[in-house]
Amino acid sequence: MSRLVAIVGRPNVGKSTLFNRITGHRHAIVDDMSGVTRDRHYGTGDWNGVEFTVVDTGGFVPDSEDTFEAAIRDQVHIAIEEAAVLLFIVDAQSDVHPLDNEFAEVLRKSKKPVILVMDLILI
Ligand SMILES: Nc1nc2c(ncn2[C@@H]2O[C@H](COP(=O)(O)OP(=O)(O)OP(=O)(O)O)[C@@H](O)[C@H]2O)c(=O)[nH]1
Ligand SMILES: [Mg+2]
């Protein structure tokens, strides 16, 4: 899978909304409730005629013992590993969240190129 772009971030910051916007479909479930996306979810985007694969991931919660959150974490690590570039989504309507800081550390360790995406104003 070439040119893989992974959409990552803490829960409920608009990752699936951006995924749907990039792919032009509404395949990813968007909801007010956090923890809605639990699996990796692939789609295709196009940037000026260049096709790329994009993956939506669940919200990353470090160190949680919740079974679902732990499973989501595993999925996010796989997506980070296979991606060429990471879109780190944060909610610009709120202050920097402690989970953003902790997740930033995970991204730094990955040594992958990271693009910070904030204030989506998509809808
Ligand atoms: N106003 C506004 N609301 C947004 C925007 N992006 C997402 N939302 C809303 O924020 C909520 C969460 O959006 P999702 O796209 O499901 O967020 P997510 O990061 O995929 O959430 P999880 O999969 O649970 O981690 C939904 O109610 C969206 O409608 C935006 O750009 N502006
Ligand atoms: Mg989601």
C-alpha cells in the first residue's frame, strides 16, 4: 500500500469527518460520542491527480485498561507503522488536551513525518 496517509489523534476530534471529506464518501461513522471508530478504515483520496490511500483510526487513549481502548491503541500503532505520513488531528476549539500531549510523544517516537491539523471547519 503506497502513499498511505493515516489520520490519528485523541477521541472525538473529527478524524472520521476528515476521512469522509478526503474520500468523498460517508463510509466512516461520525458521532458526538467518543470511541466510535474502533478499527482501521481505508479509503482512497486524490490530490491534484495523485491518488493516495487514507486510513481512519480510532481515538488514542494512552495507558487505559479499557479493553476497547486498548484494542484501538493496537490498531493505531499498526496504522502509524504502515503510514508514510501522519495527520495529527487536534480540536482547535479547545485548549491543548493532556491526551494530545501524550499522543504527540507517541508520534515523535515513530519518527514519521507528522502534519498537525487543527480547526477543521468542515461542516
Ligand atoms: N463544528 C464542527 N464539528 C465537527 C468537525 N469535525 C467533526 N465534528 C463533530 O465532532 C464530532 C466527532 O466527530 P468524528 O469525526 O466522529 O470524530 P472522531 O475523531 O472520528 O471520533 P472517534 O472515532 O470517536 O475517536 C461529531 O459530532 C462531528 O460532527 C468540524 O470541523 N466542525
Ligand atoms: Mg472516528
